[in-house]
Amino acid sequence: MKLFPLGHFQETLKINNLNTTFWFWFLTFCIIYPLNAQDHNLFSTNKDEIRHQISFRHDNDFLTFTDYYYSSGLFLSYDKVLSNGLFNSGHEQLGFALTQEIYTPSRLTTTNLVEMDRPYAGFMALSLGWSLATNTHFFEAQLSLGLAGKASGAGAFHRWYHNALDVPGLPTWAHELENKVHSNLYFKYAYELQLAPNNFSVHLALNPEVAVGTKSIYAQPELLMHFGKRNAMNYSMAYNRIKSIEDELFFTLRAGYRFVNHNAMLEGHLLGDSSVFLVEPDNGYLFGGFDLKHRSRQNAYWFGLYFNQAETKDTKGHSYIMLSYARRF
């Protein structure tokens, strides 16, 4: 077995930006592991007492046999049911998340701008969100504040990851987007109809979303079909609802179209960007996917497979998988 070179490892650790990603993984382990290791009797089993959730999600295109474009995403989240929300409905939640995203060109080893189809881009953000669900309607608003560029730590982590796993083709991260601060607002709505009852229910949902800010400006209508054993909207993990002790096992088919006005991960900051390499995004693209979700007692598991059309005239379509685990208490 080929050992990871100690000298290179020490050199990599000197990159301050890598510390950000290290603490991301470290905090995830320290929070998730103790919760899952506890005996079930130590946690609430009444749905009115379950008010908190910690979740970890990882996106990666490795299992789809690619390593470019949206290459990786890390998400550490905490959600809480509000006792006295804006509408005192008992179904309002507040959520916090720490995220990191990695975007790369298709040719990872080149430093030649002519051979690059998109810029290297890293993004790390903190977000605050509020959501409300009824039997048929869902509302969500989210504020995100983050850093793009080397300050995100994405490039340092990506190179370390390739070295540690001996993945061929060390990413150069040449001509990466310059450091910029971003803020964004996201608004999501869903309307759902139940077409067939449990134990194998069918739900049809219309799920539009709008984003406004320096990182992203877009509008996307999306259609979803849920099949299987599933709770009502305000108690289902389909909408990240915490207050339920009923098991769920269902899959989802989704498709939509994103109308793009601005994408800072391709064309730089909305208010101006002097990065060496920027590209113009297309006006829109189709996307779709498949989700498999299972909730058992206070644990939730989520697998997703997603794809989208090319985002620029020089790129091509892309797919990636998503794995997520959540613990409620």
C-alpha cells in the first residue's frame, strides 16, 4: 500500500484554510457520534417532546465516476421546533447550517486557461432558516452569509483529500475565484396533494424556489412525486419536519428547470470581480433526481441521486450522489 508522504502532509497542514474544513469534520464527529451512541431510552419518544435535530449531509460525484463541476458538498445542520413561532402553529422550525461547496473544471491537472471550461470555486457559509408546514402548504425562508475563494478552505481540503486517498490527478486549483463575501436570500414554497393513502401513498407536490443575492439569483419551478409510507406534510421528513415518531420509508422522483440570472461560482461576485478566469452561465437548465428516505425512531437516512444539464456553453451535464444522516431528540 502506498503511504501518504509525511513531508507533503506537513506542508499541506500549514495551509491555514485547511483548518476550517478540519473543524467542520471534527465538530460533526463530536456531535453526531455521542448522540447515536446513547441508549434509546435516554431520548424522547413522544412526538410533542422531540424538538431538536442534528444532521450531516455529504454530496459527492465520486460514485457517478466523475470528479468535476459540483464535486463535493458538506453540510452540518441543527434544527429546532419553535414553541412560540410567528404563527404559534406548533409546526414552525428554526435551522442553522455550516456548509462547504467545491466546484472544479473538468480538467483538474491543467493550469492553462484555454483548457479550463469553468473556474475553480470554493464556498463556505453559515445560514439561518425559518420554515412552516401545514397539511398541504410549506414555506421556508433562509439567509446565507459566506466566503468564496481560498478563504473557504475548499481548495486546500480538495488537494488533501486527493493526496490522502491517492486519487490520481492532483487538482491544481489554478486561477481560483478571488476571496469575496457573499450574502443570499432563499425562498421556497410547496403545495402538495395526496393521491393515494398509506401504506403505499402517492403525493404530488409543486415546489417553486427563488434565490436573490450576490452568490445566486434564480427562479426554479420543480415537480415532485412521493411514493411509499409517508406522514402528512407537517410531520414528514420529506420537508425536514422534526415532530413525528412514526416511521417512514418512501422514494421521490423530481424534475425542474432553473432560470438563471446570476451564478457567482461561474461569473464572480454580482457587484464586481477581478478574478483571472470567469465564464458566462446559460440562462437556464433542466435538473432532476431520485431520493430514498427512511425514518426509524429518532434516526433518519437519506440517499439521493441528482443530475443537471450543462450550466454553460462549454460544460456538459453532471450528476452526483447525496448521503445524509439525522438524529432527533
